[in-house]
Amino acid sequence: MRHLSINNQYIKSRLLSIILIYIMTLLLILIFPNSINASGKVNNQVTFNAEAILPKNQHSEVSYYDLRVRPGATQKLFIRLRNLTNAKQTIMVKTNNAITNQNGAIDYSKSNAPLLGGPTFKQLISGPQTVLLKPKEVRRVSFQLKIPPKGFKGTVLGGFYCYTKPVKAATSTSGLSLTNNFAYTIGAKLECTSSKIQPKLSLIKATPGLDNGYLSIFATLQNAAPVLLSKLDMRATVTQKNHHEILKRTHKKISIAPRTRFRLPISWNDEPLKNGRYVLTIALSSSTGKKWQLSREFKITGDDAKLNQKAVELKKTDNKLFYLIIGLLIGIIVILSGYIYYVKQKNNKTEK
């Protein structure tokens, strides 16, 4: 009977230990819900490469086209494509204007991006091409560049966006179907003269929105002049109107393409949008010491505050239920731990 009693107590102790582990696991899931996710494997093997064959009017020692062109001139630009695989490949080569994306970086991948005036790179270069490469083939592809008779002022910026036709990869063991699409970008910077053009920067508006599900204020910025601005130091702050206390702050490096308008998201730090009038101020400075200060008033209304319900992460002002559940689970853990300790101590005395 004594042996049976010890076995029963041992079984109870083991059962309570299992329950304790289960509750602790549940607690971890509640506290760190984003730590468990599905993953898939993508084959990132490089299948081709593309490089610019630089002409005699190359202006600097860079790997992309940096050309000093003459009014009315025509010339061919050559790109070397190389198939690195033992299979046929179809390479798409798009001729695109350069824009500024919402990360504050120069982007050559958008085919139909409008600019604020011209001439544009797409207007000066011949159209896109589709190139079928044999296994291990190397081929030179040409594009016709034609400069207007009167030339142009400032900088024309664009590029060649080279990519393989998207191929759907096999479904992974996690059930995710992944697509591998490798691309090369070759920039093309064109100038007719060495005369300096002054940038025309302006902050058009500021509006609340979601950036990949995260609450943000989108600053619509534009550079109306044909001048490239590289690696600007950008500091953005948000204050309430007629107040000096800084509510939000962002600091990053950005580059701005010629004649572009773009939306730059300013993070709201996962806090709820609140109705009111605010002021967004953006300070920009270049490596040469040139500075700009732009500001724009904006308003958050009841309609904007509805974005709080759509945000993927939000610091809730009322977490009473969450903390109550956490508190109850911690209390249960403490009680079970104490009981297990008591049972073990009793077993030890019984064995003696």
C-alpha cells in the first residue's frame, strides 16, 4: 500500500509538471506571438549577369553609364548579357526613368513612373527588349540614344532594368509557393553641360496612412528641378500645432532623383492616431553644406483614426484583459510550483 501511495504521488507530480510546462509554453506564445512563423526556402542562385560596355564619352570611373552628351548626337549603348546556366533563359531588358521610392532611394525598376517634365530617359532611348539566351551564351545588346537638337539642362537619369521571366518555384515543405526573380540594374546618368542647376524641393502635403500595415504620416516631397540629390541627411519631426514638444522623430539618409515626386513614410511608432492639428517639419542637408527646411501642417480626423483598427501592431491604451490573463497564468504557475515542491518533499520523507 505504501509503494502504491508513492506511485500515485509520483504520477500526480509528473502530471502537474506537464501541466506547468504547457502553461509556460502558452504564456510564451502570448508574450511573443510573432516569434513563431512559417518559413520557406528560396533558391537564390545567380542565373545571369549584365554589365554596361562603357563608351568613350564616359564621364567618370563608375560601372554604370555616366555620359557627357552633345545636342543632336546619337549613339548606341551596349549591354553585355551572360547566361550562367546550362539551360535557355529569357532576359527582359526594360528602359526606365529613375524615380525616388518611399524608402528614399533611387529606383530604376518602374516602367510607367511619370516625371515632372522632360526630356526623360525613356524619351531619349530606344524601347525595351526581350533576349533569349542559349546555355552559357554571352551576347551584346544595343540601344539607340538620341539627344534633342537643343540638348537639355541639368541631369537626365534613368536605367536598364534586366530580369529573368518570373519562374514559380516548387512548393516547399511548409506549403509556401515561392517565386525567385533575379534582376540587375544599370543606371544611366546623362548631362549636356557642366552648368549647375539649383534643386527645387518642396513638401506638398502630409497625410496619415498605413505603410505595410504600420501607422505612418506620408510626406509628399518633390524635386521639380533636373538635378540629382544623393545621400541627403534627413531629419523629420512631428509636433502639435502651436506646441514645441516633439512627438515623433525620424532620421535617415535619402537620395532624390531629378524631376520626381514621392511619398516618404514617417513612422507613428505603433501608437494610436489621435484627432488634432499637427506640423511636420523636414530638415535636409547635403554633404556640401546645402540645407533646406520644409514644413507642412496636417490634420488627423475621425476618419483617419479608423486606421488604428487596421494597423498590424498598435500599442493599446487599455490592456487590462491581457495583463489579467498574464497575471492569472503567473499565479497558477506559482501555485503549481509550490504544490510540486510540497509533493516532492513529502515523497522524500515517505521514502526515508
